[in-house]
Amino acid sequence: MVKLSQIKSNMPPVICAIDASTNSLAFALFDTQQKRLGTVGKIMFKGNTTYEKVADACIKTRDFFNHYGGFDTIIIEQTIYANSPKTAAHLALVQGAILGAASLNGVNKIGSTSPMVWQNYIGNKKLTTAEKQEISEQFPDKSKSWLKNHERTVRKQRTINFINTYYDRNISDDDIADACGLGHWALHNWDKVFNY
């Protein structure tokens, strides 16, 4: 990783935005000169334990960079603690494997931001109290956990809708859409990408 002072002010020709989970890596390649979304996709990790998935993530990420190569900059979501410290720790392990594999394949600029920053940027803010109330009234017999999950689904769909409209795509996978949203934020906020 390089320090902010070492990063050139102009953007590289291609950036790769990554939305990682303990089970997958969703990616979106952006042509920064034309501000165009290029190839997108998702790589699934296999394994019965977190450590097996971490090893698989490293191998598959290395292969991904070998295949697509030609870029030295990635943007990845910061690992945040949401509901479970165990999940946050497992995600950090997977991200470490991804970043290690990226580094071995010539990636030397790694930027990041929190999910809320890029989501707010594309207009996908947290649901308001009124919106949450409307959902609970629409589904009065559902549990609190079901309602929370549904709220998450609503926000995921908002990201999908934004990406498909802005870039004239037909993306249905919410992880891929998240990678696109992260990359979109980076394209338009390059001065903030390395402020971690």
C-alpha cells in the first residue's frame, strides 16, 4: 500500500471496485478516462470452514487478476462491524487474502470507503422512520428480523436500479451492483479514495 502523498493526482486508466463477502468477490471494472462501466462479475468461494474459504479466495483472486490484469488500483469496501464480531473478523480474513493476492499481481494502490459513504453518494440513504413504518404496516404479521431483512432488500434494489439506470445495464445481482456503486463513488470522488 502507498501513502496518500505518493499517489498521483490523475486517475489510472482502469480501476477495479470490489465488494467482498465471506462467500464471494463481486467486481466492477471502470474505464476512468471515459467514466464507463466495463466488465462486471462475481467469484464464489468454496470451503467448509472460513480458513478454507480464505485459501480459495486467495487462489481465485490471483487467477482473476492474472486473467483481467492490466490495472494497478482497486477500491474495496472497508470492513465494518455491523451485527456480529465473528462475521466482521471472517470478512477481514477474506479481504486480507484478496488484498494479498492483488498485491502479488501488481496492484499497488488500494483505496476504500465505508458502505454508507458510497450508498449516500448515490442517493441510497438509510430508510426513514416513515419508510420503515410503511413496510411494517404493509407486512403486519412479519417478525422484526424479517422486516429488517426486507428493509435491506429494499436498499439493495435501490442500488441495482441506480446502476442499471445510470450505466444502462441489466444487473440483477445485488453484490455486483454494490461493487458498481462503490466504483461509481470512486470515479466521482477520487480525492477521497485513499483517505483511510
